[in-house]
Amino acid sequence: MTRHTTGPAPAVPLPSPKERRRLREARALSVEEAAKAVGVTAATVRSWETGRTSPRGRRRAAYARLIGCAEGRPLPSPPVEATTPAPETPARAALAPGTPGPDALSPGTSTPGAPVPDAPAPAGSAPAGSAPETTAPRATAPEDLGRAPQSKEGLTAEEAFDALYHCAAPGLTRQVYLLTGRRKLSQEAVEHAFRTAWQRWPEVAQDRDPAGWARAVSYEYAMSPWRRLRRVHRRADPLPEDPARGALLDALLGLPPSYRRTLLLHDGVGLGLPETAAETEASTPAAASRLVNARTAVAERLPEPTAPQGAGDRSAPPLRERLRALALAAEVPAPSPAPAVRAGSERVAGLWTRSALCFGALLISATAFTLYTAPTQYEQPLAPARPVGDVPPPAGPQKLTPQDLKLQKSLRNELTHGPERLVPRIP
């Protein structure tokens, strides 16, 4: 007996990328073991767990069975664990509860013990009503640093954009300042990023990391070499008066742009190595190499090293704290109001629309004028004249001499019938 299928089988539901990684690690499986079980490379599994790609077909079903998300079974929710508050540091204690964000470089990060904003549960998780009434604060994972909290349902587009802007813009301005050393350029880059985000808000609102989307656009705008052609951005702002902070900022600005961006994302914002590689559009080994070289170069430029040479990842915590302290001490311009940014975005979009319409009308007019004035038939052009050689000059009457003129005159005076005949004489 044969089976007849009416269409393709429905795709197996998968949790969020971070949840996939958690489920794989809960089963004590390495990336290489998971890749070998599914039949793909380790880089493909990492791409699935960072959200850059998603499995399809049989590999999707095999990966779902491997991490325990087979079809028809609810996805397990992550365990809730209580965490003890982290010790106060000068960089974190400088921000009061009323400041725009808890961290100078990581907008949207929740402080220990503070209430966490409501966020939509992952697909397939248990309903909210089945959870206990009292839960401990959720531990902030390293991947959550630098990402704005998701807005509650029921907000309008303007309210959601304003919430994202107020949460991410202050910290993002400080990040761009550490990248470029120019305060005005940092404010301009952040406003450009959010104007672009408002123009493409349906796409940004559905992105898994809206703050990361705006961060990538602002980084690309600020680090573009074309910005240096403007007179106002040719020179960097003066370094901080504090010698230690000035030396750190000078060491950062002395790095190549790719090293500077990788170091800021990993040690400043706190992204993981795969997320840093994905945002810088590089492979994970290349991002790790850039990070090691950047740390070594910064340690050589600073008067006092951040950690002993060859310490590896042990140099990250001191450097991270120094970067955040430098960002907190930087006097960057305050972000413009969110309504002004939205109005500027709409004004720019309207200007481009009118320019496109004017250019289209001009193009149509020029085409119509050309069709009206163009000849209806083709006329073969005349060949240009060219000299011909080896031809004798044309012969003609020469100038008469005096004797010729006298003979001509005498001939004209004679009778027209000619001279008289000569009669012969008989001898």
C-alpha cells in the first residue's frame, strides 16, 4: 500500500538561539559532538546557536531530537537561579538609579537585584500562569550585555521606538566615542542609526536584538573613512586630563579599526566571541586573533600593563573595568529627544522621496523631448572630403604677350571672308 502526501511536512519548532545552546550544554554535548551527530560542521552548529542561520529539513529534525525539542513535546524552560549581587566597582557605582542605563557601555543590562522587564517567552515554553508566583532575579548572561530589553505588548510603534532610544542611545554614544575619539561624530552616528531604524522600523522591531542592529549601523557610520573628509571631523577631540584615561583612549585610537571594534565589543560591551565575530562579519578564529592582538597592543602602549604578559583571558576583566570607567568619565553630548529623531527621520525620508520624484520627472521630460525632436528617418552622413594626389594641374589659356595681342588685333581688322585669292599670272 502506497502513501500519498499532500504537501511538505511542517517544520519542527526550535527555541531561540541562546536556548539551543543551553539545551545542548545541558546534555553535556560539545559543538563538535553535536555537529558529528547531525552530519554538519562545527561552524554550522555555532551559526545555528548564534542566530545567523537556522537548520532546515532533515537536519532540523535531527538537531531538534538531539537537543530534546522533538515535535509534539513542550520546550523545557531554563532553570531560574538566584544570584548574589556583584561587588560595587567605581565604574558601576558612578551611575545612580535614575541614570539612563546601568552601564556606560551596555544599554539595557539589568543590575543585580533590580526587576527585569517583561519579555516574550520563547516559542514552546510553558505559559506564564504555570510559573511560581515568587521567583529570584534572573541571572544576566554575558550574551545579554549591550541589548535593550524587549518592550511589552500593546505599545505603539512610537512608544516602542522611544523606549529603545532612551535605553540604548546614551550607552551607544559612549561606545562610539571610544571608537572615534570625537564627541560630535558619536552623537551624529547614533542619531543617524536611530533615524535609519525608524525608517525601517517594521524590520527592526522584529529583530532579535534591536539595540545590536542600531549599534552595527552607528559603528559603520562612525568608522567610515569618508567622514574624515569633513572639516569638523578631521581631528580628534582632546584627550582626557586624567593621564591614565588619556593614555588608554590614545592606545585605543592607535589600534586598527577592526581591532578597536573587536576589543570594544568583547571587553567593553561584553559580547561573547561568536557574537563579536558575527557583528564584525568575521570568523570566530579571526575575531579571537584580533582580540589577542588588540589586548597585546593596548598593554604595550599603556604605562602600566593591565595584566601580566601571556595571561590570556585573565587580562579581560581589568581592561573591561577600565574601558567602562573611561566611558563613564567621558563628557559626551546628551542624545536628542526621541520625537526630534523621529521627526528628522521622516523629514529625511520625505526629502529623498521628493528628490526621487523630481529626478523621475526630469528623466521622463528629457526622454519625451528627445523623442519629439529626434529625426523620424535615418540619413546617411556625407563622407568627409579628402585630398587626391598625383593629378596634373588643370591646363588653361596663358597670358598673351604683346606680340600675340598685336596679331590678335590685326586679325580682327581683316575681312571676315578671309584674304583675297591670288590669281596666277601667265608668264
